[in-house]
Amino acid sequence: MSRIRIKEILKTTPTEQTITVKGWVRTFRNNSFIALNDGSTNNNLQVVVDFTTTAEEILKRITTGAAVSATGILIASQGKGQTVELKATSVEIIGDSDAEKYPLQPKKHSLEFLREIAHLRFRTNTFGAVFRVRNSLAFAVHKFFNEKGFLYIHTPIITSSDAEGAGEMFHVTNFDIANPPKDENGAIDYKQDFFGKSVNLTVSGQLEGELAAMAFSDIYTFGPTFRAENSNTARHLAEFWMIEPEMAFYELKDNMDLAEEMLQYVIKYALDNNLEDITFLSQRLEEEEKQKPQNERAELSLLDKLNFCLENKFERVTYTQAIEILRESNHNKKKKFQYLVDKWGVDLQSEHERYLVEKHFKKPVILTDYPKEIKSFYMRQNDDGKTVAAMDILFPGIGEIIGGSQREERLEKLETRMNEIGIPLDELSWYLDTRRFGSCPHAGFGLGFERLVLFVTGMTNIRDVIPFPRTPKNCEF
Ligand code: 4AD
Ligand code: MG
């Protein structure tokens, strides 16, 4: 007999048909009522066991965490909170669980504790909801680009280029690291390494994505990226997933329009398809907020915040305007920023980004035209000679969620900039070829997928929206 998912069962009305469900026991009350969960929804199916006809041996093994199969008929439920329940005619124990040793008890556990048992936290209501929303968002990303006729391209994970030029890369080698071969100058001889040169895990698929856009016009990548930045914050991971579209014949404004449309599309998709889970997470967050002093509580609930993002256009401001706003702010004058904003050219810290979004504009903000010194080499140089056609999208509670730009399509300008910064032209000659053979204006951006999931689930630590977080000094499972 085939297994029916609990989410489907809970939508149906009582039938006389015999069905089978399989899942894990959340609780077992009064030797009669199993709350059974199979991960398809946070709502459990109540399975009613007749203890007068069920063997004592079986009853004893219906413990929290055990995997069981139950067969019976669906009847109208007497209890509150559900319309149907399963009147079991047989219960089979598939996998025992020692209730004494099972780390998840039917009570509230801290997120920190659950992170240590990431192999079991999937079975909790909070993480059930988070990972179902994550799944929907990933699907929505593919759906969005597919409907727009974009080509999904797989960019490499092992690469010899540092796309962001920030040098925060994980080295990949199969040398015996205690004893690597040396050349005549005593330096490590990468010619003898697996790839015959020094290579890394990718920090971004952008450069390879640009090559594909110069042939397919509109492409995107969606894959894992790796950064060895030692940022132990609630918004940084060493391994995260990034969505990077790249479009030929796009300028900065087209890029911003696409990014805004995509964000609104995927948020709407999650609201339309995961309302139950998002409502659960919204209520969870309200409970959390109650622990905080009144003046620190969020003004909007999670649901209201998501709807607000759908109904309002993002604010578009230049870096130069933003610096003015920050410099003139009372926050700056009263020295409430850790890093005071004194002159044009400084990089924005997350406290500044959050001030702009949460205090000043009170909505998502797209910041454009940053000083070229604080942005990557590939960004298109503006006519003022000082700024580049960059755009960052800042979200409430998150800060930067998207980073992107129009790309420098003029070979001479690009080479000059690379020389200024000291990026060897020969190493990126394959990239420069696109500017030699049929170059054209193009643009793209990168969306940090976990930051999006943070925003939509209302979770506050990025470690809680990826199944197995990798952060400095932490790589369990
Ligand atoms: O701003 P970033 O570094 O931009 C790029 O990598 C470009 N190549 C993207 C492009 O134009 N194709 O990173 C893009 C986004 C950030 O806005 C942020 O959301 C996320 O990636 N991100 C991280 N997310 C989690 N942990 C980290 N350590 C992250 N670093 C960046
Ligand atoms: Mg960035």
C-alpha cells in the first residue's frame, strides 16, 4: 500500500478507505494518541491506537522519535485542532528510538542547542518551516528565470581566478601539506599539483557567467560559493549559495529593475505557497520580540514586513546622497555610529546600511554609484572618473542582500583599472577576450541566498537558515 503524506491527508475529508501513513512520533499520550509527523507540514496527524487490541510490545515501542507506519481509516476527529484523524487498525515500528536518550524533548529548545544537533533539528517545527520555505524560494528563483527565458548555467566550483579580487579564498590542493614539492627558489611548486597550478574554491561564478552571457544573452548561476573571510557574524557563512544573473545589453537601471522584480516575485511565491509555515514563523518571531524591551521591538510583524516589500517600490539613492544623509543624521552628530561618517569615499558599514533602511527610508534601498576604490575591478567606470555603476540592495534587518553592477565593457578602461589595482592581465586573458570579440554593455548581480531566506523566515542568525552551516572553527556533519 502506498504511503500518503500527512499534508495531503489533513486536507481531505473522512473516507471509509484504508490508508497508510509513515512518519516519526512527536508524542504519544494516554497509550492511545500518537502525534505523527512526516515533515510535509508542521501539523501532526493524530493516530488513534486501540490499546486493548494492540500488543503491549508494540505500545512500549511507540516512543518520541521512533519511525512508525500506521494503517487504518480516516475518521472525523473529536479533538480540537484537526478535522480528521487516523483510526489505526495496525501500527508497525520501523525504527526504534530510545526516549531517554533522544536529544529532542517535546519542549522548546534554544536555537544554539539545535545547531549542535543539526542532524535532528530538521524534526522541529521551527526548522521544518525554515527548510520548507528555503525549498520554495530556491524553486521560485528557477521558476522566475525560466519564465523570463534565462539559461541556467553551471559555473565551476574549483577555479584559478579570484572573481572579487578580495583574496578570501580556500585553497584546493592534493599536496601533502606538511611536505609540498619546492621549486629551485624554495617556493611551493604548484606545477606538480593536481591541476598544475594553484587553484581555489570559487568566491563567485560571475566571471564565467559573463562569458556565457556574451553568447546566450541572459543567463544565471545558482550554486555554492566559498569565502575564507574571518567574519564571525550572524550574516556571514564560509559556504553559502549565490544566485548570479548576467545579462547582455543591460545597463544599470535594467539591472536594478530585474533585481527588484526577482525579489518581489520570490517573496510572493513563498507567501502564496508557504503561508502556513510563514505564519508559524511570524508568530514565533512575535514571541521572541516580547522578550525585548518595547523600544527595541520590530514595528512590523514578519507577515506585514513581507507584504510591505511587495507593495512598495525600493528607494533608489546614490552613494553620494547616502553619505550626505548619514553625515547629517542625528545618529552621526550624536556619535551613535561606531564608525562616524565624515567624508566621501568611506566604505559603508552594516550599521550605516541599516540606519538608511530601517530608520531613514524605512523600506528596501538600492544604493548606486559607489566610489571605484571600494568596489571590484570589473565595474563600469562612470564619466565622473570617481564612481562606478555599482548597485547594492539593502534590506531591513539584513543589510546588503544583493551586490551587483554594470560591467566595464570597454577593453582599454578595464585593462587600465586592472593595472592600477595590480591584477595580472595575462591571468584573466580569457575574460578580457569577451571585450575583444563582440563586447557589449552588460550587467548582473549576486543575491546571497541565505540572506534572502533569513529575510523571508524572520530568523536572525544565518546559521539557522542553512542545513549544515560552515563558519570559522565550525564544520560539523
Ligand atoms: O557583494 P558580493 O561579494 O558580490 C559578488 O560576489 C558579485 N560577483 C556578484 C555579482 O555581481 N554577480 O556578494 C553578493 C551577495 C552579497 O550581497 C550577500 O548577499 C552575499 O552574496 N554574501 C554572503 N552571504 C553569506 N555569507 C557571506 N560570507 C557572504 N558574502 C556575500
Ligand atoms: Mg557586496
